[in-house]
Amino acid sequence: MDPAANEPPPQQGPVAADDWPTHPEIETHERVNLLLLATHQIVLRVGWIFKTESVIMPAFLDSIAGAGWIRGFLPVLNRFGQSLPPVFCAGYLRGMRQKKLALAAFVVLMSLPFGLLSLAWLAGGSQNRVWMPWLFMALYGIFFVFNGLYHVSFGTVQGKLIRPARRGRLLLISTFYGSLPAMLAAWWLLDDWLKMPDGGYGYIFGFTSICFLLSGLTVLLLSEPGDDPAARNPASEPRSSLSDTWTALRGDRNLRRLVTVAVLFGSSLIVFPHYQSLAREELGLTGTHLMIWVITQNAAVGVFSMFVGPLADAWGNRLTLRTLVFSSAVAPLLAAVLPQLAGGVGRQLFWIVFIALGVVPLVLRILANYALEICPSDDHPRYLSTVSLCLAIPFLFSPAIGWIVDLVGADVVFLATAALTILGGLLTFRLDEPRHRVLGGKPGPVGAGGDE
């Protein structure tokens, strides 16, 4: 008898990812690690509310520059900082014994640009210095380089230490319970600082820097078993990083579908700086309204997370992603319609736009969690960085969008954004559900979507 006859037939379709957990120490400390990661993100969230991309950052840039095309560069610096560096860092991150060290380092580094910006503003940058916009743009870009590296390292640590069916719980705890102290801090401090003659930005950015620093130190308390360092090979070198990304995209049809959804959803991110400018220029809303919008958006993220986290754990990230992407079209639609309402209704109701914007950060979290589920654990950094890189494609058009807003107004831009986001939601129906995959006729572990 031919020995080969007893061998199982080769598997067709997706390649199975490694099952979880891969180390007994991971399972033993999972609950404590989940709470520590949640605490880390709660402290980070308190700092982040003082630098929201939809309100504080564009308002600050408008105060020192003012042109829409300059404002349009904020999303470019934001997304390309978060996209290109992770691609080149993914191989090194994969080879590190303890990923938490990279995570802690990147968060601490995130605190430095805001610390420097705070010192520059307090030292006289508020006096209409010609160099201030350029310093701000440079530090803003550097911050998002570190922020991009943070996201891929956080996703990798989460993928290693938290099982897939509990990542929604982490999202719920960190987001909902992070919203409460963030709102209290903003209510207590932000309004008084914004009313200062110089806008209080020195104190705002200094507080942000301190929160990021404390958040990074919390990561060092995680219990993480060391991995065997990956053998040094060309795949770990920067020159091969882009080819690795292309290989991942070429070999995984489901990943290609995911990044297409991400690209279409990205259109909703590049218009973020223009919401506050629309409200200021067309509705005359300034000052205290900034604080109200920040708190409203933060509260919305917290409330939505109460449903998003459990939904993702119970029904999977695909359904959750679909729901959130469709919901992301609401904010640009509201922004286009409200200013057209007669009788000052738009001025009174514009704050509800920021409720709708509370969905957007959750989409980014679920995009990452879905990417973690469709690949083996060794490929987590590569898949996360690939999604992040492709998400940057719409941001190439961000300065042009700012110019169009200046030229013809924001209505057309917001309506086009809503249409592209809805198209992205429709394309989620073509994504695989990794928790439904079967291997050999039996339910199997999470797998990566190959080309059938």
C-alpha cells in the first residue's frame, strides 16, 4: 500500500492562524494584562481629548495660520506618519522578545512633541511668530510617526496577550471608562484654558504630554513571556518591507478587500479638520463650543463602545465593521445639511455632528481587530501595517480637499465623503467572517484568507 494514501489531503482555502493562547503564562495573566492595557488606554484617552483632530488641532492651526489648504495638510501628516513608518518597523517588531518594550517606548516618545510645543507656546510662540506654524507642523508630523508605531505595537501586544473573543471587552473597558475621566478633565480644565488670551494652548499641550508619558509607563507592568527572536533575514530589513507588504496583499484576497474598505472609509477621515471651520465660518460658533464638541464626541465614543465591544465579541468583527462604516456616513451628511436649515436650527443642532463622529475612532479599532483575526500571530505586525499604509491613500488628496472647501464651500465635499463611505460599507459584504471558517470539516482556529 502506498504510504501516501494514508496522508490527509492537502487543505484548500485559508491558511490557519496559530491558535490562542500560545503560552501558559499568557492565559494565566490575561485578565490582569487586559486591565493594564485598559488602564494604559484610559490615561492615553484623557490626554487625547485635549488634542482632538476634529476640534483642537485644526482650531490651533487656524489661530496661527488660517488658510484651508494649510489645514488640509493636517490629515496628510497624520495618516502618513501612521502609515509608512509601521511598514518599515513591522519586521523588527516581529523579532523582538518583548513587544511591550516597543509599545512603552513609542508612547513615551509621543509625549515629547507636545511637551516641546507647550514650552514653545509658553515661551512666546503665541505672539504671532512667523515660525510657529512650521514648528507646529513639524512636531505634529513627528508625533504621528510615533503614533503610527504605537498603533502597530499596541495591536501586536493585544494580539499576543488578549484572545480574539475578549478584544471587544478591552475596547469596551478602555473606551467607555476612558471617556468618563476624559470628559471630566475637559470640563474642569479645557474651558478655562481656551478662554485665555493666547488660547491656553501651552497648558493644553503640556497636559497632553504628561498623560502620554504616564500612559507609556503603565505598559511596563504587563506580564509578557519573551518570544524567540526571529532569525535575521531579508524580510526583517527595511528594503524588503514594501515588498513584504505587496506579498501580503497579493497572497490574501480577503486582505485586499479589507484595505479597499479602509481606503473608502478613509475619505471620512480627511475631512475631519473642516467640521470646526464650517461651524466657525458659516454658523459663527467659537470659544466654548469647542469644549462642548470635544466632550460630546468623547461621550459618544464611550456610549457607542458599550455596544460595539460586546457586538464584536459575540458576532464577530466583520458585522461590527459593517455597522460602523455605514454609521460613519452620518456625520458628513449632517454637516452638509444642518447649515442649510433656516431659523438658526443648524447653529443650535450642530453639536450632534460630533455625536456621529464618535463612531469613527471605533472603526479604526475594529479594522485593526479584524486584521488580527485573518492572519497568523507572526504576521500581526505586517497585516496591521499593511492596512494602515493603504488607509493613507485618500490622504494624498487632503490639501486639494482643503483648497476645494475654500473655493466652493464644504457641502459638496461632505456629500461626496458620505457617498464613498457608504460604498465602503457595501463592500464589507464581500469580507470573510474568520470565526466561521472550518478546517477539515471541523471548526478551526482563526485563519488568513487566501486566494481560492
